[in-house]
Amino acid sequence: MLSPVLGQANADAGTQPVPYTLADRDRIVRLETQLEGFSVETNRRFDEIRSDIKEFAASARETTLWMGGILGALIVALFGFIVYDRREASRLAYQPLT
């Protein structure tokens, strides 16, 4: 017995018109313009961050190349010293003792 009454109440609640005024419309228009401005500002900031990251990556790449070059030069110098030291040690080893 309650089922038809509740069913009718729910059906009536869904068909009522929603009050929508010009103030509501103006409020939505203002909100849309604020969101568009926020979107533009956010895109600009992301572009700035992207360019900063690219600059940092280029700088890090250059620094890495310099460090690799210096390390390579030190390794070559170390091998040169090792060869010199072995030759000097073998030369001294074969000299007659006096």
C-alpha cells in the first residue's frame, strides 16, 4: 500500500522545474572566465618549467662531458706514469750494484 504512494512522490519530485535565474547565469559566466584564465596561466607556467628543465639538462650534459674528459685525461696520465715507473724500476733492477 505504501509502494504506490512513495512511487508517486518520487515521480513528482523529478518533474519539478529547477529555478535558474540570470544571476546564476552571470555567476557561471564569471566562473568560466576565471577557469579560462587559470588554464592559460597554468599552461604558461608549465611551459616555463619545461624550458627550465631543458636548460638544466643541457647544462648537466655539458658538465658531464667536461668531467668525462678530465677523468679520461687523468686515466691516460696514470697509465703513462705506470709505464714510466715500470721502465725505471726495470732499468734500476738490471744495473750492476756498485
